[in-house]
Amino acid sequence: MTTATREPVDTPPKEAAPRRVLSTVGPQNISLIGALIVVVAIFTWLNSGYLTWNNIQVIGEAATVAGLLAVVQTVVIICGAMDISVGSQTGVASVISAMAFMSTGHNPFLGMAAAVVLGIVIGVVNGLIIVYGRVNPVIATLAGLAAYKGVAQLISGGRAQGFVLGDDLFIFIARGRIAGIPVQVWILIVVAVLVHLMLKYTDIGRNVYAIGGNDTAARLAGININKYLIAVYALAGIVSAVAGIVLTARTGSGQPTSGSEGLELQSITAAALGGCALKGGKGGIGGTLLAVLLLGALNNGLNVVGVNTFWQNVAQGALLVVAVIIQQRRSGERAVGLPT
């Protein structure tokens, strides 16, 4: 009697640990982590007070407003669009929150609610102009950048409005700590986690990626692209309003322009550095937050070592160009004006 011999089953070789880590974290994020380590090492060498808990908190607080806008800019870019007006939206929301707070008997909830409602209105207006006016998102929101800045200056007379640091809630947002971490940073974390969960684990998120990746295929699949674009811009308005409220608490008054200038550049730079494809369909909140942290560490380091603050804008512009060049190289697209 013969016994059947079992043929050995071929099992796929286990993926090497470094490769598993790379595939999980992503090469883009690994690069950002490496760049962050280099930046921290350089500035710690130049100034021993750089890598202290107090300065880390300062970096986190300073990056909160730009971080909030970078998170929502990530969603807009993934959807295949862009919002250049987020900085101006933040400014007008800051003014409205302070003015509503003062005019309602120092009621912080009504002040904040007024800012959020305004943010929704602005976002919907942006979306309607883009969808039904058939205006390119860059042009539409570039117009919004100027218009909303003008509105903020008109209603405020170009001056800071009100004083909110006599209120416990605004003081808590500005100076409070939870588990030793500033409340402003917790606000960024909560917003980032909620947006990440939406993009990663809901049909809404999958549809946003689909629209940015191939809008024709998304339309044929039955996705209402117009509705999604308007909703994405409404979300941008809401988060910009939250950023405006944080700015109001931080400065103690409604700021029409101070503190919100250049935020649109910072948000786009962080999203691009974080791995967002500017044509849409690709990106994530994790990479964006790492880029926000990198930019915050760089700006703070330049301040700590006494470098002229104007160099921060130079550095951000250079990083944006580098991020786009890397995207072009990875995608294999032909550079403009060069032969194939």
C-alpha cells in the first residue's frame, strides 16, 4: 500500500521589514520625516533652546491656523480643484466672530456661530460660481481672495475689531492646555482626524478621490460632481471659519488681514509637499500634517537663529517648486516646452 505524498505548497516570500514599513508609511512621508529630522538637527545644533518642550508647543500653536487650512486644501485638491481664497476667508471670519461677539453681549457661541455660517455661505458661493458659472477654480477663488479681503477691510474699517480675551472660552482656546498640549493644537488634531476618516472610510471620501482621479468616469458611475464640488467648497468655508476663530482667540480681536496674509500659499505648499497631486485624485491628511510640521519647524528655526522673516516666504516658494518638480518626475509627464 502506497501513501500519497503531499506536494509542497509554494508560499509567497515574506516582504522584508523595511519594505513593509516603506509601503505602509509611504515614500513621500518617509522623505518628509527625514527632512524634518534634518531641520530639527540643524537648528538644535545652531541653538540649544530649539528642541525644548516650550518651543515645540510654540511651533504647534504657530502652525495651527495654516494647518487647518492645509487639511481642507488637501480635500479640495484631491477633488481636482483648488481654493486660493482660504486666507481671505479666515480674515473675514475672524472679523465677523469678534464683531458678533461684541454685538451680542459678549456671547462667544453666537460669535463663533456667525463665523461658521459666514464660512458656509462663502464656500457655497465659491462652489456655485465654479459649477454654474463654469469658471476655473483657480480664477474663481483668486477673485475670492481679493473680494473677501476687501469685505473684511470694509466691515472693519481696516482695523482690528473688538476684544475677546475677557471671555473664558476664547481664553481657553488661546491659552488652554489639555494633557499639556495647547487647545489650538487639539483643534487641528480633531479636524484632521475627522477629515481623514471621511476620506479614508466613507463613500464620500472615495467619491472625492474618484472625481479628482477621473471626473468623466466618476460622472458615468453616477456621482453628482456638481453637488460634491459645492460641498467640498462649503467644507473649506467651515474649516476656514474655524481657523478664523482660532486667529481671533490668539490675537484677542478680529483681524481683517494681519495673521491671515499668505495662508493660501502655506496651505497649498503643505498639501503639495504632503503628496497631493495638483491635478487631483491623490493625497492624504497624514502627509499634509507632516508637511505642516516641517514648515512650522523651518519657520520657527529661522526665527530662533535670527534669520530675516522674509526668508520664510522664499523658503515656502522654493519648497512648493521642489514638490511640484518631484511630482512631475514621478508621474513621467513631459515638462512644458521640452521635446518628448
